[in-house]
Amino acid sequence: MSADPTQVLAFETDCHLFDGCGFPAPGLHSFLFEPIWGDADSNLYFNKTMLLALLGSVVIIGFFWAAFAKPKMIPGKLQMVAEAGYDFVRRGIVYETIGKREGEKYVPFMVSLFFFVWMMNLWSIIPLAQFPVTAIISYPAALAAIVYVMWVSLTFKRHGFVGAFKNFTGYDKSLGAVLPLSMTIEFFSNLIVRPFTHTVRLFANMFAGHTLLLLFTIASWYMLNGIGIAYSAVSFVMVIIMTAFELFIQAVQAYVFVLLACSFLQGAMAEGH
């Protein structure tokens, strides 16, 4: 059963330096939310992260719908921003990694993936939301699983069973005696470790970033008492710095997640690993 965030918040707001209470450090309770609807024990419920993921999808769809519903030869501001974002993913990631001819068919998926991940990250610094959905590992895991299925399916489609096996294992007869060891390592690295690292790279960065933001935010309030005000001011400056840094990291992580997805698909199309 998850911790009640209202009780946690009450404890944190009532606790200050020199009040005789310990520092209410962020922990796992900061990443657990009571269901908005349903029962957590039954695994059939709807909570804050699900709501943010749903709202994020609506925001992205609404933005691109508004931008391209009535496209103009001379684009307005909204259409210009949407075209710039679309073109950045298409040319800067897909074309550069997969190539124009092969990559064009994957552009819509990669654009959707990029903006979805970015939006899920951005919730961390948006008032009232203030939580990155991708800091819950199930979300990046689900996205990585979609990419994994696409990559494996494309590999078998392009190369057949034997060719796919060689692709997954990095088969190269010139390796001689070390070939079996190399193939075993490559097999586990590609089919087991790769989706795990694809997931954790996004999850760990957003988890750590949110934890640091929470740490300095809580510290700013906790030390807002007596001579601790000076320390509170320093902590608040760190909140501002970390928020700006998070803005950068959120975009970078969306870029890296999609870049890796494209590199996986490009590897599926290659003759050798």
C-alpha cells in the first residue's frame, strides 16, 4: 500500500529547522500516489501518473492538431513551431541515423515518441503536476518494449531466422576460436540487456532529477526558520538552478531515447551487426 501523500505533505510543511523534528528527506513515498479512482490492492485503479500521461497525450495531439488542421503555405506561429519540431526529429534524428529512404516510414512514430517522452518529462516542472511520469519505470519500460518488438520483428522480416540470429549474435567467422564466446555475449547484450538499458537510462535520469529537485525544495522550506533562513536562500537558488538544468536534461533524454530507438532499427536493416 502506498504512503498517503497528504500525510507526508502535512509532516513536511509543519517541520522546520530547530523545531525538534528531523529533516523530511524525499524517499519512495515521493513516487507513490494514492488512487484517484479504484483500489490499489486490486491493481485496477487510476492515479496521478496515469492522469498526467493521459493529459500529456491530449496536449500533444491537441497541439499538432491545432498546428496542422488547416496548414498554410505561409505558416503561422503555431504551425511554424510544430514544423520545426517535426523537422528536427525527422532530419536531425531519423534521417541522420536510419537514412532518408529507409527512415521516412518511421518518422511519424519517432516524432510521436519524442514528444510523448518530452511531455512526460516536462510534467516535473509544471505547477500542480510537478512529477515526471517517466520517473515511474513502467512507463519507459512500456515504450522501450514497443521499440524492442519493432526492432526484433524488423530484423526477422529483413533477414529471416538465420540472418536474424547472425544479426543478434554479431556472427563473424573471422573471429575464429573466440566466436562462440563473442556470440553468447552479443546475444545476451542485444536481446536482454539492450531493452533494459534503454529503459533505465531514461528512468534513472528522471528519477534522480526529481529527487534532487525535491531535496532542495524541501530543504528550502525546512530551513526557513531563524538563522537557517540564509541556508534556505541558498537552497532556493539551487532549486532554480536545478529546474533550469532539468529543462535541458528533459529534452536531452527524449532525444537520446529516440536516437537509440532509431539506431536499433538501423541495426535491424544492416547486413551485419
